[in-house]
Amino acid sequence: MSDNHKISAVVITKNEGQIIEQFLTQLDFVDQIVLVDSHSQDDTVAKAQKFKNVTVFTRDFDNFSAQKNFGINQAEHPWVLFFDPDEEVVPGLKQEILAAVKQGEKEAYYVRRQLYFMGKKINYSGFQTDWVIRLGRKSACCYNGRLVHETMEVKGSIGKFKTRLPHHTYRSMPEYLAKLDQYSTLQAQMAFEGGKKVGLGQMIWRPWYRFWHQYIIRLGILDGLPGYVLATINAHSVFKRYVKLYLLRRELK
């Protein structure tokens, strides 16, 4: 393979021992895997190091953008992949990635994710338009600096893959709630750094709006019980974000 067609995959991990081997096996078509680990307390690193093309870096976690940009800087090849361990790199998507790299017509590519939650395929609930960039040229891509829900900034044209990307974000309810709690903390920190204020009205209105927007407007009701659960726990996450923002601002007084 030409050096111009070689691919580095960037993966950030913490305590992914249950799924890391299966995930890394799916990346058998890349030339290098950069794994940035945030001091996992399980066997994530030990399992990852069994793969010959994996290089492990241990780094304190400050935010998602910083972790991924650090990984990009360690990539040795012109093209970089950005899959998460809870995403499934299916054969059709592999073929599209290899074809895109060979053709080299775009600087980056979107893929549409397919969420699975509580054992059910989620077709609505706001995830109908869940497009994320998962392939890009190292020279043209970097993450935008957001602490959480980071997005890729690309210099140049962006294409789209046709194959859906299965996203198995749910392993257990305690783990999923812990993930949302981390997100709410980082979102509160971003709002605090941006000088955003918070009051009782926002604590009441914002969670209420999130629930009804996701459950009714974005048709979560059509996803059955998992759709209701998703809307409820995401609304609660919004409430926690504003509580945490309130507490951060109170510390200034």
C-alpha cells in the first residue's frame, strides 16, 4: 500500500476491557492504532498491547477534544480514523473507508450512526440525524476544543459514507448513567467558563423542554419504552448540568 493511503486509528479508552479486543480486531485493516488511555483500572491496556500494531499512550483525562487531538498528533500516517470502542466497524464500512482513502477525493467523511439502547434499535428519539466524522486527513482535521460532544473541524471538502455505523452505547444502566454524569460535569464546566448564568427558571424549563423535544418532537415515543427511558434520563442529565453550573457559580461568591 502506498504511504499516501496508510491509515492510523485513534482510540481513547478507560476501562474498556470487556470490549477492547473485539473492537481492535475490527481495525485489522489499518496500519497503526494509537490508543490513548486514561489510567484504566481493568485489563484494557494489557489486552490492547497484545495487538502488534497498537501503540498505547497513558494520559490524564482533561477533556475529550484534548485526548483525541493528542492522539492525532501521535498518528504516523496521512489518514486518521476516530472510532470509539462502543462503535462497530462493519465490513461494508471498511470497504468504503479503503475506497475513499485510495481515491483521495475528500478531506474527511461523515458516517451516520445507528444507536442501540437497552437491546433495541433506536430509530427516532433525535438520533435520526446522528452524523459524525470518522475519517479524515491528519493535515486537515482537528477537534474543536469542546470538553464534551466534541466535533471535528475540517479544512476542505467532506463526503458521506452510505453504510450505517452501529453504536452500542448501552452496556448497563449504572454505566450509562455514570457516562451521562461525566458529560453533565463537563458541560457545566464549559458553560461556567463561557460566563453563562443559571436560575430556577432554567432548572425547571430546560429539563422539561429536553424531555418533550426528544420524546414528542423527535418522535422518541415511537421507540417504545427505551425511547421513554432515553428522554427521561437525558432530561435528568440536563437538570444535573444546571445544578452543577449553579454550584460552580456559587463558589465564586
